[in-house]
Amino acid sequence: VKRAVRDQLQAVMPEGGTDIRIFNQAMMELGATVCLPNGAPLCDRCPAADFCTARREERTGELPVKAAKKARRIEARTVFLIFREKKVALRRRPGRGLLAGLWEYPNELSPAPCPVEAAGLSGGPAGKHIFSHIEWHMTAQIVEAASPELPGGWVWADRAALERDYAVPNAFQAFAGAVEARL
């Protein structure tokens, strides 16, 4: 379908210069204001109604063909709520990608071993967060750290620092109550 439409457009498209820019802008405007992407087309207002294939074939609800939405990827993650002396461990996400550069409770794809030496380990709350292309199904492990040592780049945050210095993304909202109770 795309190749056929492209061939038909090239037959009427002006050659280069200002005219091609005006033509392209007009086509985008037509698509946004008449051939509505998420609604019924306004064929009675369309300057192309006389030669519109969709209208001629009574297929305005079918054309143009829209690509099916890509299925959202689901990831099972283990979130480690690591505590020591009324502080919680945080790590910074990488500078690129999902939630780039933000602070988070350490987490890994499940199953995952505890990233620190634990003096105590118990199950915690579960949560789910939906991004546009990915869905996290998260289960927390509450960890009492055996020592103050953390992997490089991680920090301990008390209640005040968590509120003042480290904005944890809403993706981890399901764990806020468990963290608050321990701080």
C-alpha cells in the first residue's frame, strides 16, 4: 500500500524548490485536519474528494492502513529495598535509555541474587508500572544490609535526603510505603 501511494503521489508532486515544500505541508495539513488519524474523516471538506480512492470505494474507515500497535514487552523485576541504620540504598540509572540518570531502588530482571551481603532478607510488596513500550511487574525483597559497603556509585539516603536530594521515579511508587515505614 505504501509503495502504491508513493507512486501515485510522485505523479502529481511538483519538482523540487518551494513548490515541493508547500505540497508536502499541504499533504500533512490534509492528513491532520481532514483525513483525521483518530476519528471519522471530514470528506465533505476535502479538496481531494473528487479523486480520493477511499471515498470512491467507500473505504474511508479502512484507508489509509494503519500499522498494528506493537505489543508491550513485559519484564519481571526484583526490586531490592536495602536498609541500614534508617537509610535506604539508591543507585543512579545509566545516562541513556529508560529513566536515564534518575535515582532508583536497585532492581534487576527476575530472578536476581541480592546485590549486597544481607543480614536479613524478607519478601516485600509488589508493584506494576506501565511505560509506552514496556511493562514492569515488580516484586520487592526487603534487605537488611550486613555492612555499610555498597557497590560503586550507590548511595545511602535517609528520609530527609530522599525527599530533598533524590527524586525516585513514579515507577517505584508501589514501594514508597515500605521505604517510609523503615526510615
